[in-house]
Amino acid sequence: MSRGGLPELLAPAGDWERLRTALVYGADAVYLGGSGLDLRAQSKGFSPGELPAAVAFAARHSAKVYFCLNILARQHHLSQIEATLEQLAATPIHGLIVADPGVIALARRLAPGIPLHLSTQANTSNAASIAFWRDCGVQRVNLARELSGPEMRRIRREVPDMELESFVHGAQCMAISGRCLLSDHLNGRSANLGACTHPCRFGYRRHILEEGVRQGQPCWEIEQDRDFTHILAAEDLCLVPYLAWFVHQGWQSLKIEGRIKTCSYVGQVVDVYRTALDDIAARRFRRDTYLRELEPSATRNLGTGFFLPHARGLTLRAAPSYRTPIVARIERELAPGTWEISARHRFAVTDDIEIVAPGLQRPCLGSFGLEKEDGNRIETIHSGVRGRLRSDNPALRPDLLLRARLQA
């Protein structure tokens, strides 16, 4: 549990920038990797040498740090896993996210002081499995994403002494608990080793499936759009309308997916879920506001996954990315009223810009100036460029995001 008896809000931190962003917008804990053994090979992550600084920074925000070591290991990985565990044993992390029984055994022997959290990759879908993992030394279990709310409630009642965690937002996999072989088969990059190329998101040409016993009789016809189908692609998960359910059922942690997503995504999503949880504690809830604020960060339609049995539930269409782009991130204050920024989208001094402030506060930036890094004034700044923002707005602070004002 985190603040006020609420479930912990657990956010992704793929690198320092996203770590800082997640914490400034109110995450209670972050999960990160960096050893190449953590299912996100594309994420820069953190080396064991960087972890103490990351943990110290999180502590200043009263937050915890969990390290991912959750690949389904092959034999040749074991020596690297042992070396990583020996390094991690000396770090002040608050938990180790694992999925493989062998890795769990090695962790208990080589890093016995670090609590073990079971990854969703372990596909835990019943109370007997949780009891088994508890006997193996696991403290927290992230339940399989294929479970419905009623199934999770029954599990909660059977194992009241275990910490339970669930994903509530982010990408879903078309395979059971992410155990997909498509990427390995098509591109030689295994999803279970952190190198997924997401072929389920590809478009595939229209095709008619014919069953062998009934030859000549089409069984299924896969068709979407004009030429290609995205029949394998799952909607992204969004359970913000149902957060009160998790609070009432006594969940310990609610997890946001996205270690390789941008800091713009991390900041906006964490802000929504932090605010929604705090609103529940304050006995208010603004469902439509949360969904409206999530729309700019969505690149795919959002749905409820398997949470609602026998119903699709929420389906929120993704907003075109050009509607309300994040235009910049505040890096640091150089002098009173002068801020170093990194531009994420083209914008100009004539644009209507708002500050993405924690608590879903969206104050207008007001009049501002732009400069190059050398101090020369400019009217427009482009994506990927660092520059300076001149503004006396009191809501500005390092690590906050700026975006084009959300249109009704």
C-alpha cells in the first residue's frame, strides 16, 4: 500500500528522463531494468552502478525502485544472471521482478535480502499457484492479464496474506501472458528474451482460412480496411474507470506498462492515474476527465481487456497525435524565469501552450519567449532541439511537460 491506504501506483522508468518524469507526476514506485535480462532490450535502463543514485533520487520523492530480471532464461543466460544478482545484492533496491523458477532459486541464494515480485510472465491465474510461489519465497504476484475481475476477486479472498499486483494501463499482448513466439519465428528476436518486434501490430494481407476436413468451405475470412488486416493486434488496456474496484478489493499495487514509451506518455498517464486514486480517497471521481486526458497519449484504441467478463466494456478511440502534442519538457532552471527545454514537437511563441502540472492542473503558460542555447531569440523551435524558455509562470518546474492546449 502507498499513501492513505491506496494501492501503490507503479510506473515504468526506461531511463533517467522517464524515471524523473514518473516521480514528478506522482508514482509511488518505479520498475526499471538495464542488465539485458529484463524483457525490454530496447530500453537503455540502469546499470548496477547507477542504481544507488536512482534509488536515492526516488527516495527524495518517497518512492521505491524495483529491478526487472524477468526473462524466461535459457541455459547460456545463467552465468550472466548470477553475476547480475551478485551485483544487485549490494544495491538498495526494494524488489526484484522475476518470472523464471531457476532465477528465483538463484535470487534467493545470491541476493537473499531483496524481496521477490513475480512477473505477469509467470501466468499466475489461481490461488494454488500463488501459494506455490509464496512457498518459493515470492512476496508479491502480478496476476495474469487474462483474468476477469470476478476471478481476481476470488483469488484475493483465497490468499489474503499475499501482495497482489495488476496491470491497469498500457500495451497488451495477443499471446497468453506475453509468451509469444511470433517475433522469434518471423524476425529471430524473442519476446521472452526482451527483443520483441511486435509483429502482432503489423498489417497482414486479407486471407481466407480453410479447415482441412471441410476443404472448399471457407471457415474464416480475415478482412479489415482495404488491403491489410490488423487482426492480431490487441487494444491497449485502460482500467482507470475501475480503480475503485481495486482499492476496495485490497490490491497492493497497480502497474502501468511502458518502459520503452516516451516520457510524454509516462507523464500524462501517471498524472491521470495518480489523480484518479487521490480522487477516490477524497470521495470523488471524474471518469470523463480522466479519459479525456488519456486520449492525447493513446496511439491505439483503449479497452478493458479481460477485466469485464462477457463484455468489451470501454473502448476509447485513440486521438490523432497532431491534436494535442507534447511540445517540450522542462529540463532545468538556468536563472529566475529562464528554463532549459528539450523540444518534442515544433511550436512557436504565438502558440497557445499549457503546462501539464500534477493533479491534472493545466494552467496556461501565457506569454513566453524562445531562445537558442546561445541566448539568441527565435520565434519557433523544432523537435529534437534544446533551447531556452523565457517565462515567469509560477507553475513551471523541472521535469514538467508542456503541450498544445487541449481542444474541446
